[in-house]
Amino acid sequence: MAGCGPLLKNFVKRNPIISRTLEIRGDQTLEELHRAIFKAFDRTEEHMYEFQVGGKGPKDPKAKRYVLPTKFNNAFEKQPVEGNPKDTTVGSVRLSIDDAFGYWFDSGFE
């Protein structure tokens, strides 16, 4: 699906969930997980991304955020950043059963 635009209603109706199953070790970084997700979905263009751990869902202020550092992080972000995906391992975020674990791609500035 590389380079695809908006999805046709017919396609979405037949395919309401698009998913992939990935395996990753606890000693691999969140950045490596990002790259694995990119490869699994045939993505090639780079954008900002972040992982959110805990909380109840996307943009929950109680979630821990792992975000690439930029000069804009402090100026625009309302929620503090827990760490950098480049040096945070999957095992170090200490996921538990039923924890929310989100991958936010091309989040932009909201």
C-alpha cells in the first residue's frame, strides 16, 4: 500500500481492520519497533512519530510519551516527554497486561 491515498468506501467496508503481527525482543528500541511497523506496512516516507504507554487511549495526559527530540517539543507540547525512542528499549517501558500501548505516526502539531 505504499503511497496510497484515501481509501475507497468499498475497500474499508470489506476490510474494516488492517493489521500486522510483529515480533520484537525486549532489548530492541522503540525506534526499531517503528522501523518494523514501517516495513510491515510498506511505508517509506519519514514523519514524526511517538509511542504512548499507559493511559486510556490516544493523547491521554496520563500516558507516558516517547518522542523524538525536536526544537519544537517544549514550545508546542502540553504533555511531558518520558524518553527518546532511539534509546528506549521495549522492555524498559514495563508493559503490563491490559496497558494501552499506542503508536502515533505523523502526529503533527495540535
